[in-house]
Amino acid sequence: MRWRRASGERRRFGCLSILASLVALLVLGVAIAFRPHALPSSQPLVAAPARSTGSALRPVSTFASIADPSMRSLALFEEAGRVIEHPRCMNCHPRGDRPTQTAAMRPHMPWITRGPDDAGAPTMRCATCHRAINFEASGVPGNPKWKLAPIEMAWQGKTLGEICRQLLDPARSHLNRAELLHHMAEDELVGWAWHPGGNREPAPGSQAAFGALITAWLETGAACPV
Amino acid sequence: MAYSLSVNGATHQVDEDGQTPLLWVLRDTLKLTGTKYGCGVAQCGACTVHVDGQPVRSCSFPLEAASASPIVTIEGCKGAEVEAIQNAWVARDVPQCGFCQSGQIMSAVALLRAIPAPSDADIDVAMSGNICRCATYNRIRAGIHDAAGQLRHRQS
């Protein structure tokens, strides 16, 4: 029995079998490449989940049982966060140049940009469609002050703690504590969130109840979630 | 309730509910049917008119808000920009079915008045609210560039 080929003896290959293998691989590759795919479909942006459900906000008095002021402050802000993180508020605090809309927070249609004054590009203003009132005939919401929050006040994609620290930073919020309270508790455009018209879900509670929570939060040290 | 409307330079007395969309006052009451009803929810731009020189969607504009401002519709839209747009639209056969075109032209005219030599990006921003189901967007964009070129040629 020979264990090794004699020197000079050439190894013989079956060319047909190699060719057949290559063809089989090619067929397999084409089959994989062109296998049936499910068509891609758009997915809505998921709104941040509220920590509690229901349309009302807990009144400030229900937090009195929390003895530690810091913990009470934190709890007050987290309740106020149900408003802050509601789509009625978040839609106009985008992290880019386009607002979102609806409870699903999908990109605004038509395609618009914030422009130099956050009220639209000079040639495509918010007021092209949005007037001073919620117009029932067209379903288009409106307010005399309709515009986006400045980009420094972008909330989308941030945690409640990050939003909290941003609110308290005048360099980004452009608001001192008194102005911040006024914005939350009395600003007319913020107030729209509780009177959005059409079939839009209002923000939880009322602007007065929200303002009371913000007042109590500031008075107890303005603690922020981690 | 009666409202006084200034439309295309003429004053009209209109006795309609103040919440009536301006679109229906223009079309049904004043018989200015060049302004089209497309969607009724400010998504398509077919109903675009100028109020105080700014393009607005007349389907989403309450009559009670319109009485204080001059309104211009496609029937009364005049000026160098309008002529340039008309010439460019004819030369390039921009309209297909044509239904959206009065809105497209009103937005294009307002764009040229604000930005005489618009870039593609300027056109995209200004025209993004005007939908064309025949998809003549490339011709519209080219037509606006042509019109801008005509205006520059006239000035030089």
C-alpha cells in the first residue's frame, strides 16, 4: 500500500463537481438575496409613559404626608412630570427643527421647520395654517402665540431628570424661577395643552393644578429626579 | 353676522357665520372658484390665498379673522412675479391635471416676493405644504427657477 504519492504524480480534481458546487452556491445566494421580505413599515414614536394614569393631577395636599422635604419635592415634580411628558407639551419641545404631532408624536405634516424665531420659516410660517383659535372646521389647533419652544428647551429624548435640570438652568430655559413659574402656571400657549380642541387628549388635570404643583416643588427645594 | 371683506381690491359685504372657512366664502358666496378645495384640513395647500401678503390655507382660516386684512386670490394675483411664473409654467407645461396649481402658484409667487433668487432648499421649504398628486414637483421647482431668472433678466 502506498501512503504518499510518488513525486511528480499530479493530483487530479473533478472540474465538473467544482463547477456544480459553484453553481449551487450561486443559486443559493440568489435565493437568499431575493427571498420574500416583509415590506418595511413606519412605527410611531413611543411617547414617554406616564407614571400614573387618570386625567386628574394629585393635589399638593396629598403630598403633605411625605416628611422629607427633598423627597416631597421630588414627588411633586414627578407628578408635574405627567404634564411635562404629555404629548400635548412634548410635541412642541422637539430636539430638532421639526415638531411632532398627535398622541403618537409622529413628525409634523406638512414638512415644516422652526425658522429663525421658532414660528416657522419666513416663507412657511406656522400661521400659514395655525390661527389664533382651535378651528373646528378644519381641525387645525391654534393659539395667538403658536410657536415651538426654543431648541435650548428641547425635551424630546430626555429623561424627566434631565428636563428638570434644564428647566432650572437659566442659560437654557431663559427663565428665572419666577418666570419659570409664570410660564408653567399662567402662559397662554402652555394653557392650550388643557384646551387642545378637536379629538386631542388634554394634558392631565388643569393648568391651575399644574401651577400649584410647580409652586410647591419650587418651595420645597426644586429637587430633580436622577 | 355681516363681515366686510377686501378681496382682490374690491370690498364685499358677506353675511355668514364667523366660523365659516374663508375658502367657502370665496368659492360659494363670492364665486371665486379658482381657489380649490383639496383636503379641508390644511394638509394639501390647494386652497392657498394671500392674506396681508402672506400665503395662508383658506380652508383653515375663519371668516371672522379675514375681515381686517386684504385678501388676494388666484383671480386677482398680479405683478412681475405672477407674470414670470405664468410664463415659466406655460413654457415647462408644469400643470398636469392642474387641480393643485392655483395653490402652487400662490405659494410660488409669495416665495419669489420674499426670496427673489431662491435655492432648491428655499423652494422645498416654501412649497412643502403644497401637494401635487401628479407629482410635478420637479417641474414646479424648475419653473420657479425659470421665473426667478426672468425677474433677474428684467432687472438687469
